[in-house]
Amino acid sequence: TGELIKSPARKLKNPTHSFDLGDSFHHYDPEMFTITAYLPSEDMETEKQTRLKIPCYPGMTVQQVIETEIPNLINKSYLVYQFPSKALLNPEKEASVLQGQEIWIELARMHSPEEANDQRFAVVKELYRTEDAYLEHLRNIFDVYMEPLRNWGMPQSDMNTLFLSLSRLCDLLMNFFSELELAVKSWNTRTTLIGGIFKQYHSFWDMYIEYAQNYTIAMRLLKQKRMDESFTRFLDIKRGAAMHTLESLMLLPVQRLTDYHRYLSQLLSLTSRDHRDYQDIRLTVARTEQINQARADELVYLQNESKLEQVQLQFPSDNLFLTQTLDVIDASTPKRSKSVIQPPIPGGKTFNTGSSLKYSKTSMHCFPVSDTDSIDSSGSRKNLRMYVQEGPVKLLVMNKQLVQERYLFLFSDLLLLAKPANKARTHQHRCYRLKNRLRLGEMWLSECTNEYVLSNHQCDSSFIIGWPLTNCIAMFSTIAEKLLWFNHISKNIQMQRKLCLSDAISIRISNSTTSTINVIPDFMQVNVSDQATDVIKNALDYFNITEPPDEFQLCVKLAKEDKEEFLHGFECPFAIQSHHNRQQIDLSGDMRPQQLEFVIRRKSSNPVSQSSRHSHTFFNFKKSRNKIKKGKDKIVKDEKMFGVPIEDLITNNQLPEKLQEILIRLWVDGPSTFGIFRISGNVRMIREIRESVDGRIQVDFSEVSIHVVGALLKDLLRNIPGGILPSARYTEFVATNDIPDLETRIKKIRGVLLKLPKSNQIFLHYLLPLLHHISLHEEIN
């Protein structure tokens, strides 16, 4: 410990791969183990490192191990690599995958005096450093993946498709790097030739072109191979804690062409025309530009595909489905309700703007993927989703006055709201948890005014972002950053709205500007670009109301509920209705309509009343959907249900009505819900509903999140005194496992069950069929 040694990290040309084939499915011992770490020297130019044996314990992440044992790194930016492969590690991965391995810790680089004084040398040194790291990554392909795959039994023809062109390229790159290294070590800005090195290797670009042409074929083969779960698992284990994948590593040569063009263009701009290397650099820049332009579209697609993969790697606990269509994402996301919006009531009034509506289950009533999306021969859809940008933001949830630290990922059709999962010091170390996935076509933006923020500065660097669940103020650090985000989100919202099957949609709207009781809602159409203020104007014309529009406001509610949500005026009713329609779809054909209704009301003349209403104009349909109905006329006579003995739950050989409602809801929606009993529901909502049930307040379980319903059942089972299967019968139940004959074992189990108290048997008559029913759909849930 503490020994100073000459680190071999950059000297080994043929390091062994991280895991031997026999270790691929090894289960690590839960005892303490050690990792060897090479620590950075204070002198950034020296290769001397301190080697430490770091103790690790089960459950610790790579970052926790490092910062626990090496506290002087806590306030410094550093990267962690696996040694000797130099694979960048994900600090959120468990350190157990590195048992017996070595890691390399590298501090953030500072510019040397030479680079500060000689701009040409700074560019060349950066080219050299990135080329060194580039070659280390390529070695990972051979050491971590190629050799193990050969031993794993991959056919030679597949090995050639994946690695042959890369092998030829790497042979050339090793020689090229040696020449570049010599140029850096003997640098003279007046005489050292860089363009001449590229010129010397006349087949350099031909090798890259050959690799780029073969890359698409190799990726298609990998996609086919990954359909085999054992192959995918093998690659994941070989990857270990590294942040790369085989696909991301194999994309590097394609991306490196762009890097060469950038570095050489910078070098050319800093080189005088009379320099002996000027012409060679100029010709090399022209050659790289020619190659990049010839494959520009493909490169953009490949880089985007890699970026989607990199974003997914930053969400270790969430499946983002970034390569799937919006409809597939919806099918993979639990629905709150499974009902379908009904067509207009026969004979009801309609207001036609000239646009026809086209409904289909496939389109989910809104925002389909364009038919013009190209599909390659492998069946994957190109241009499906493009990465745009990412960055931090502070979101002020308007109806809660709560500021949240969030990180945004913007794509051509989606906006992801994420929360940082750790306190890592560098961007490469960040991991996130998904908080919300939003369709851009169902969002709206509005400029911020002083009505919503405390200062003019906040107003200038903020804008309002909304979707059919809430409105937020997005606050950025600078005005320029705010404008960039506003323009990019706005542009992609407009693009998504152009992909609608129709530019108008039918809404139910009622006139509550008079004292008329039992107002029958009419149907009118709204355009995709209409704001709530536009709908007010059209509705006033439709209802023949001549008063100024600014004396009225629009609100929205579920037709069967009394609670209304008042709109500010900048919301998009088209998006609200489309989102509601999509949420109501039941792919199995079951129909329980929950219609949405818009209401025109006069603004209150009472300032206090108006202020009270204004505070509720921010959407929160979640509270509306998960509504707990209270009131004197809503009180029922059920006794407590949670934490009571099982015999007290059973009355006249029946379960309590509320418990039956829970079981029925789980029977209907549980089989098709991913993680029905594994994903936890909202803790606050679980507590509130439990208190309501035990407080004899009516709860409509059809409107409660299905995961909350599942959590309530687990909570009830967990707190039954003595349990459903009494511990006194434990030995008898376990003994049935030793009976080899199935029929005999079933008969014996039934015999033990008949010994249970009558109330326990009745409960099991309800519970076991439900669990069996859900288990029949395990591939979904």
C-alpha cells in the first residue's frame, strides 16, 4: 500500500480481457473482497502512479468504493477506467463485478505551458491524446469481446463479418500512431509534419471507407444475434461495469473520420501558407471532407443510434424504449384506465371547422409515426427518433409552488424529465432516474410573465412548459440557454403536430354562463394550433354570446366528476383531448368510457374567489383520477379492513365489498400491467386510500392507479395478524415439496388447506384464482 510504481497502463499492447470465459456466469462471494487501484500522481505529466488495495463490500458502487477509501478525490473531477483495457466504468455499477480486477483513476487534464504558447502543438497533442484513447477502446473490442466470442463458439463467418475489416484497420492504425507519437515527442512547430504522416499512409482512407461500408452489415448481424438471450447476457457480462457496449465501440471508427476532419481543419487554420506541411494538410482536409459528405446521412443516423444507446446507459434502473415507436412505448407503460372515448351523441350539435376526423385504435387518436419514415432491410425504422439536446433545468410546479431540480433529454418526439441519481462530479459519471416521459405533440409552451415569477431576470430566463397533467415554469441559468431550449422544443412540437392524422379533434363543451340547470354538452371541433383563449372565442360565437371573451374562462373535467380544472389560456385543448383519448384506449376491446368535458364559465367578479380559482388552474389530472370521494352523503358503513384478524374480515362467507373491488380491479387490469406486484405505487396515495378505507370513506378503485391497488393488496396481506397460512401449518406445507407424484402432492396440499380455519379458506378462494390468473400472463406482467 502506498508503493510508487511505474504504471504499465499505456505500455501493455496485448492486455488480457477483463473476464475469462469460465467466469462468465460466476456468482460472486458475498464476503469482503479487494480491488487494485492505480491512483493519479500530482504531476500530470509523469506516468508514476500509487497502487492501492481497496477493500469492497457487497452492494457498494464503484463510486462509493473510491470516495470512501480515497477521500482526497471527493472534490476533484476524475474518470475511472478498467485496467488494462482502459474501458470507461459506470460509477453506478456494483463494484462486485470488478472483484479481483484492477482500475485506473485519472484526474481531469490541465493544459501544459507548451500547449498554451503553441496553438498548433495544442491541436496536435489533442489529436495524439484522443488517438491514444481511441486505440485503447478498439483494443477492448478484441480483448473483451472478440476472443471470448471465438471461444464461445461464434461461427467463423460471423467473426469475419464483425471483426475482419476492423482488424485490418487496426494494424494500420498502430503504425500510424507510432509515427504520430514520434512527431509529438520531437515536436518542432516549423519542421514537424502532420499532413505528411497522413500522406505517407496512402491506404489510410481506403481502410476507413471499407470499414464504414461493412459497419451496417455488422450491426445488422449483431441485432440478429442479440435476439438470443444467452448471447446478449454473455456480452453484458463481458462488458462488466464498463459504460461502453460492443455496438458503441464498433461505431468509433465511423465517428473518428469526423474527428480527423475537425482537428486537421483547426491545424490548417493555424498553419501559414509557406509552411512545408501546408499543402499536405490542405489535401488531407479535403479528403476527409469528401468522405464525410459522401456518407453524411448515414453517419448522422449511426451517431444518433449510438447517442440513444448512451442515453439509455445513463438510466440503469429504467427502460426508456428509445428505439421503439410511441405506440409501443404506450403499450409498455401501465394505463390508468382502459376505456374508449365514445363518438358524439346521435342528434347532438356539432361545430365543423372543415377538417375531418379519422379515428383508429392503431393511431390512438393522435400523433402517429409518419408513413414517410424509412425502413431498412433489417426491419428497423430509421429516422424514428432523433436526439436533439440535454441539460439541467429548475422546474417550478405551479400548483404546488415547488421547485424541482431536473435534467431534460430532448428528442424529436419525446421529452424526458429525469432526476440525477447520484452526486457524481463529472458528466460522464452521471446516472438518472426517469420521472416523466412526455410526447411533444401533447405539450405546449408559453412565454413567462411577471405574474408567475418573482423577478424580471427570472422572467427573461424562463418559459412555461405544460402537458395534460401539469404546468411548470422552466427556469434556466441564462437567457441564451432559455432561448435555445424554447426554440428547439417549440420547433419539434410543431413538427409532431404536423404528423397528426387530422388537424382537428372533437371535444364535448357545455355552456355554464347561465343559471340553466342540467346543461347538455354539445360537440365542437378544435384545431391543433388552438389555445384555450381561441376555444373560448369560438365557443362564444357558437353559443351566440356577444360579451367580450376576456370575461370568460375555459375549464375541463371528467364528465362524471364535479371537480373542474381552470385553464390559463395558453393551454392546447387539442393536446388535452388527444392525450385523454389515448389514455382511455383498451387494447382488449373492453369499454368503460370516461369522457372529458370542457366548460365555458364567467370569470368570478369576487377577487378572493377568482384568486382561489386561479390557484387551481394548473392541471393535475392525477389527483382527479385517483380521487378519494369525501362528503357526508358518501360515508359508508364498512368496518376497518387493514391490520384486523382474518376472521373479522369475513361476513356471511364474503369478503368486504372494498376488498372485492380491489380484487376485481386486479383481475381486469393486473394481467396486462408490467410489474403489477413488483413496481410500487405512490406512497402518499397508498396511505391516503388506506386511511379512507379504514375511515369508512368511499373510494372508487376503478379510478385509482393499478400499481396503487396492487400495493394496497400487498399491504393488507402483510398486516393480517397470523397471516393467511398460519405458521402452525408451516411444516405440513413444506413437507408436500418432498412428494414426487404430482397428483399425490396436490391431494396432500388440499388436505392441509382443509385444516385451516373457515375464514382463511374463504379468503384463499378469492385470492388464489386471482394470482393464478395473473401468472398466466407472466410474459406481459
